[in-house]
Amino acid sequence: MDMDIEYDILMKFTYDNLDYVLYTDNTYDELGVFNIYGAKVGKEGRLEEVDDVDISDVFDKMIEEYKEKVIKGEI
């Protein structure tokens, strides 16, 4: 049985001339941490898996910036 999963885009950003998004399915992991994922925006706006290890630090930084904005009530 196929289930549709809805995602919310939290943030869009550009790095090294490529577009990326941070998104969530609004769930929490087993430790109670809010699930946030990252993907590259490819052709025709389709999300693509990120296989470049170098971008992981950028995702971590963007997730922290997002969390700070939430805490400050900016989002």
C-alpha cells in the first residue's frame, strides 16, 4: 500500500551556484529530535539526493541558523 507523505519546505538556499532546500515531514526521531532533511533542487524543480560530502557542513550550518530563527520567533 502506497502512502503519500507530505513535506514542508523550511528553507531554500544557494551554495556554489546550486540550489538546495531543507525540508521536514514534521516527525521526530526516537530521541525526540525534529526530523530535518536536505536535498538539491535539480532539473524541473525535482529534489535530488545529495551525494556530495562537502555540502554536509553547509546543511548543518543552515539547520542551526533555522533553529536560531525559530527560537527568536522570526519564523
